[in-house]
Amino acid sequence: MNPDQLPLFKPGAAHWRIKDKDAHASFGELGDGKVYVHDQKIVFAVQVAQKTGRPLLLQGPAGCGKSSLAPFVANELGCRFYSYTVNARTQARDLMWDFDALGRLNDANIAASVDEARVKVVNLHNYITPGVLWWAFEPGSAALRGAVGGKHLQVPLCRDPATIDPKDPDKVIHYRQPGAVVLIDEIDKADPDVPNNLLEAFGSRRFTVAETGTRIEEQRPYPLIFITTNKERELPNAFLRRCIMLELHHKSAEDLEKIAKAQLGEEHSDSYLPVARKVVELRTQAHERNLREPSTAEYLDALVACRELGVLPDGKTTAERRRWQDLIEIGLRKLAEPDPSDPRNRR
């Protein structure tokens, strides 16, 4: 293997669970990065992204497993993991760096009387916070906020967020491999200008910190970048050209059963497949009516409710069947079926 590259992502056909001790990356609802039921197309898409150095753009409906693939791959490869969830206020710069203009203004107001503030306010690196792309591209300069000889310039060091154990912040996580995996989640939530403003970072693998002029360039091994979209907004063609694209779909009933066994254990597994089949049925109905489809996380929630409350998808009594219908409405469909006796629901 080329030492400048991450090890190729190639788990075996039946290898879809990471050993607990090896899992550091986690994300989202039950997305602990330990389990991912995949097929060979998914594996191949990740490999193409690795070999080309292009971001992997994951498309598909909400709850189909887009966000949970990245932490699984990070754990499989044994490298650092960074994530950023995009929202309507996100700017492209937030993924690269943040500049605390307000903090500098406050320091400037007291610089005339405080020597320490006067020294700090002159050096703009003191007000820079590296973003996920900076950490993935150049972790060494990110720790120094881009300042050369940062310790001598009185620039406080940044701690790499990927090395912080959420269960024990004082503990440092060490990785088997260099390199990084980055998750940029829900890119379509951002302003349309955001993807365009990321073209240099993704196309040329570099960017420049505007306030300091610091040039950040991707270091080998190149990071593996995952970007997710629910296709709520069309992405620019120039952005799409710089990505590898993969369409994900909802899991089959059999795959849902595998996920349940990995997440919840083998006990009570008799109910996993029947409930999974009901979820697939509900998804089909929702798709036909252009309604929201139940996610994998909601399927797992329904299984927990069935186990803890004794609910069965095929109850024998009227009361048992009613409880299952109630569970569908409050936990899976989350929309009550229209009452045909209500005149407002008649055509």
C-alpha cells in the first residue's frame, strides 16, 4: 500500500459490524459508527472516492443511512473523524475556519490599558478557530491556528477535536492510521452560494484564510469526505462535477432485521422481521401518498416499544391489535389515518 494513501475500504461481504473497542466515531440517531449494512456498490463507491480524492455525495431519503456511513468507514479505516451539520445560516467559511471579530473588537477596546490585550489583538491568529476541513487537510497547522511558531507568538494551541473522547475529555484518542474522514451533513440546507464557495477547497484541495493569508493545502493521505443531501434543493453543476455520487435507498426488511440484531441483540429477535416487514409496508404506502417514510431509527424505537410494552404486530385480541395501530401512529407513521366517517375526508 502507498504510505501516502489511506488503507482501501474493503470490508468483507458479511463484515458490517465494528468491534466496540475500535469504534471512536459516532454520529446521529443510534449512528454509533459500529454497524452498517452495506452492499458491494456502496463499498465500490467509497473506494472510487478514495482513489480519485473526490468527495462522495450521498443522496437519498431521510433515514436511509447517509449520515451513518461516514463514521462506520472512519472506524473501519481506523482514522480521525470530523462532522459538521449544515443549517440555513451556514457559510462555506464555517467548514474551513471561523474568525472571532467580536472577541477581537472587545480586546481592542481594552488594549490601550492592558499590555496583554495589546499584544494579543495585533496577532489575528489568536482569533482563528479551525473548521473541519482545516483539521482534515492540515491538522498540524490547525493546532497552531495557522501561525508559524505559534507558541512563540503567544497563540493558544487548539486541541484536535477528533482526539477528544466524549466520555472522558481528558483522554486522548489515538488512531491506527493517519488521514481523516469528514462528514458534511445536509448540504442542501445551506444557502445556494455555499456549494459554489467550496469549489476551490474540493477542486484544488486548498483554501486561504482571508484574515491572515494563511494557505491551507490538503496533505497526504488525502481525507475522505462524505457529503449528504436529501435533494431538497438542487446543487450547482460545478459542485456536482467535483463529487462522486451515490444514491442510497431505504433498507429491505431483511437488512433491517440485521441492523436490529446488531443494535439490540438476539433476545426478542422473533419480532424483528415481522416489524421490519410492517415498516417496509408503511414506507410503500407513504411513498404512494407522498408522505414521510419511517426511518431505520424509528424502526428500532418501535422494536424497543414492542419489547418493553409487550406490543405485537400481529396481536390476537382486539386490544393487542389496537395497541399496534397506536404504535404505528405515534412511533412510525406519526400521522393518524384519516377518519372515513368525517365528512371533511370524503371526496
